[in-house]
Amino acid sequence: MSFIRRIKKKSGVYLAEVESKRENGKIRQHVIRYVGREVNGEAGRKTYTSNIRAVEVKRYLDVKLIDSLASQLGFKDTIPKEILIFTYAQLLDRPGINKLEEWLSSTEIPKILELENISTAKLYEALSKFDDANFREIEDKIRNKLLLYEKDTKSIVIDVTDTYFEGRKVPGKPRKGKEDKVKKLVQIGLAVTKQYGFPLFHNTYEGNISNIKIFSDLLPRLWELKSDPTIMDRGFLTNENLSNILSLKLKTIAGIKRDKYFQKRFLEKLDKEQLYSIANRVKLKNTEVYVKSFRYRSGKLLVIYNPSLEVLKRTRYYDLHKKEGVAKYLGYSLIYHNTNMEDEDVIRTYFNKDVIERAFRQMKGILSLRPVRVWMQSHIRSHVKICYLSYAILALLSYKLRKLDISAVEALDKLKSGYNVYLHDTQSDFSWNTTVTLSKLQDKIMNVVYKKH
């Protein structure tokens, strides 16, 4: 019977498989083969590079990072594994659903998620079922996790965007969207935190619903979160919506359309020369504006004049219309607020609300919200939810990388080269795997992801 013997030498401890044989009446040990060197109490197998074959190479490091963030957000306790596949794929390569099964075989996603026998049919089934999931409960859990990182938990930015889809059997008429294409649309109302753009909740609507009605639908959620303030662009605030905001005792900073009522009541009575003075100047990031405030509806109406913008808009207006018309109002914008903030702070808060625009850019571009490559209405809604989950991971990654000079998208790209390589020793019939050596930057990225804050 053979056994492993430890052989001590100056260079270390080596392991050999030996067997005992009797020779000339004495028991002697004969080496069958050398196993390798002992490292930290375990055998380090001896191999020759000429005998090693690479069997498989699988995408690993970026998958591991995304999986870690998903765990930190509680996804792995609440989201079906098949939906996690869609979410991870959205962040990595965004393959079509018919190519997803093949794409998965080149990654460590099935191993990490402990999934076997993944088929396109099962993925379609999961997509249909996910539409019936209690996503509001999922949103609440994600929000509670993300708000641990956010100091300003009350300031909320909301907006609405639209995206095209191709489903012929889905209700709705084609209409012109924000990109001037005439197709069927689905609209997404999204609320994010002001500081880091963490997603708070969303809702999906048909393409013909006005922002005014969408805001009325979102208002109860804003009240539940006790938003202070809700920051929103023009198109949401009407007299009725403002009355509802005031009755719920919510705070808001909102753009107001410069319609005939406000032109006549405020702009026509305004002395531009008096407004255009150093006492009324407010410096912003890339420009400067001049502001005059008026009491209005239990709050303030801020009339903002931007001389640089007026020049650009008047030139364009005259080229198109060749008459005065409303030219005298160009360069003006209106903001309503009922906060305790100073006017300057309100203006900066409003014009620095690009966090919601970045969120939509990421959902539409990086996460491929557009175009929706599914056809059934339930699949379209589920796809939007998957993009929401993917954006939550991306937002948390952006937060964790805030001290490194790299974006979340760039970080994922840097980790693409982190493969798991599966090797086989043809001589000993031994198989193992190893991860491609991390670069310093990859190591930094992985380290910040595993930190709690």
C-alpha cells in the first residue's frame, strides 16, 4: 500500500508517494512519484508546463464585482436567479435574450449563482413571472440599503423619460417621442436621491400620459418618503398639483412653464435694467443669472434672467420667425419653491439637478433601456425593472469609486480582462483553475467594492 511521505530539505518540505518493499530482509521505501512541495500545510502539485493545457477561459472578475454589489443590496435574497442573470448581463454585454444562454457559458455567472440547465425558454418564463412580482417591496428594500450611504435622505429629484418598443400586440398608438421618432412609446417616471442619484422608486406608463398626470400618480410615494424638497423640471407643476403639494405639507423646487399668465402677471411688470444688476447676480457652474423673487402660493416665484441665453435664443428665434412675437421673454425662466432655503441656494439646487439626467442617460445608454428588445407588454415592464436593478448596482458602484479617478462604466471595462482560466495536467490527469493576475488598478477597484462604505 502506498502513502505520502514528507521529505525535509533545506529548500523546503517535499511530498512523495511511496510504498514499502522488503529487500534482503529489510523494509525499504520506494518512491512511486513526487507529488510536489508543501505550501502552508498543503501539497503544491508538481507539474511541467509542457503538460499543461488550458481547457476553458471564463469571464470572472467583473462578474464577481457585480455579484458582490448585488449581495450588498440584498438582491440575492429577494430577486429570482434568472432575473439576476438578466441584470448581470445588462451591466456586462447586453446580449439578446435568444443569445443569452450561449453567452452565459463564457462567464462564471452560472457557477456563482449556482444555476444549472439554463434555457431560453426558462428565461422567457422568468421574464413573464417577474412582471407579477411585488416590485414595490423590492424597491423599498433597495432604497433602505442605499440610504445608508446617503447623508441627504430627503432631497429627491424626479423626472420622466420615454423609450420606444416594437411590440405589435401591445396597446397604444405610435407618437413622437423626445427623439422625434414616431413609434410606440413607454414612459418611465423615476425618483432618485439628489446627492448620489440612488434610485428610490419608479413607475411605467403608456406613451400618451402627460407629466402632469404622472406627477399626480407619483405624489403619494413622495409623501410616504416625506421628501424635502422634491426637485422637478417644467411640465409637472399645475395649480392643482401645487395645491396637492401644499395640502400634504411637502416642500418642492419646481420649474414653471413661462405661459401667458406668468408673462402678463410678472414678466411684463419687470424692469430688466433693475434686474440686470450686480445685486441680483447669482453665479452658477458655467454661467451667471440674475434673479428677482415674488411671493406666490405660500412660497416664492423666482424670475431668472440669463443674458447669455437670451442672445442665443433671440438669434435662433429671429432666424425662424423674423418678427418680435415673444422675443422679449426669451432668456427668462421661472422657479417656484416653498422651502426655507435662500434664493441663491434654490437656483443652484435646481440647475444642478443633472443627477436625474445622468440616471436616465445610464439607463438608456449603458444599460440599453432603448430599444426594448422584447415584444409582450409584460416583458417590456419586466425589462424596465431589470434596468432599474442594474442602475441600482451601477449607482452603488459609482458611490464606492468616488475617491478613485474612474467611473463605474470604466471600472467594469477594466475588469473585463480578469478571467478564470481552467487548466489540465495531461500527465497526472489533474485539473485546476486560476485567476489571471490582478493589475494594481483592478486590485484597487475590487478593494473599494468590498468595503462597507
